[in-house]
Amino acid sequence: MAKEIERKFLVVGDEWRKGAVGTHYRQGYLNSVKERTVRIRTINDKAFLTVKGLTVGCTRLEFEYAIPYDDCVKMLDELAEKPIIEKTRYKIPAGNGLTWEIDEFHGVNEGLVVAEIEIPSEDTAFVKPEWIGEEVSSDPRYFNSNLVAHPFTTWNK
């Protein structure tokens, strides 16, 4: 059984961009109910199907499988809930074998930049760089699946 333990933060400023190389992600949801989300995504020329359970604290079940790229593109175009999430992901070493994943969103979620760190246990200590802002791990507005129904550009900020 696979578990994902992840903390999510808003990103402040552009200091994190120094030396960061991004990868384009395109993802959609076949099911976005909070108890079990089913996501499909392309990352460069690879494609994946991911099933996630309900988040409790910072932990949830997660199962991910490689799928044929062309099948994924067809599902994104014809079956996935709209709008499709488009983002560039940057990976930055966080020390102790951990990695910051910074997602810079595009399209209807333009202007949103979040950083996530996957950790082995909820009490794992890690260093927060200066560009890490407010923690939003438990704020469902920042879940990618919720950004489909309530895109960032429509929020009252």
C-alpha cells in the first residue's frame, strides 16, 4: 500500500528560480471527489494514471501507474473534467534526500505558485528556504483537483 505524506506552501518572490529547470505538466481528473480522486497526466512524453484517497492531516493513499501516452492525451481531451490543469514543475533539492517541487500554474490558474515537499513521516523536519511562505497543506482550495472547479483567477484575493 502506498502513502503520500506531503506539505504544501505558497511561494514568495522569485529567488527559487535561480538554476531551476522546469518540466511541463498537463493533467486532468476523471473523478475529483475528495474521497477518491482519479488523475491522468502527461509529463513530457510519459503518461500516468493516479488514484488518491482522502487526505487526513498531510497523509493519503496514493497509487500511480504508467499508461500509454496517446491514451492519456485522448482522455485529457475528451473525458477529463475541464479546465485541464497546465503547470510547469521545478524540482529543487531540499537536503536530507528531500526535494521541493514548485508548481507554477498557467491558464485559468495563472499567478499561483506553490511548493510541495514529500516527507517520509508527518513529523519529519526540513529546512524552509526564504522563498517558502504560508503553509496551505490543509486548505482544500489549493488541491489541484479543486483548481478545476474553482480556478485561481476566479478567487476573491
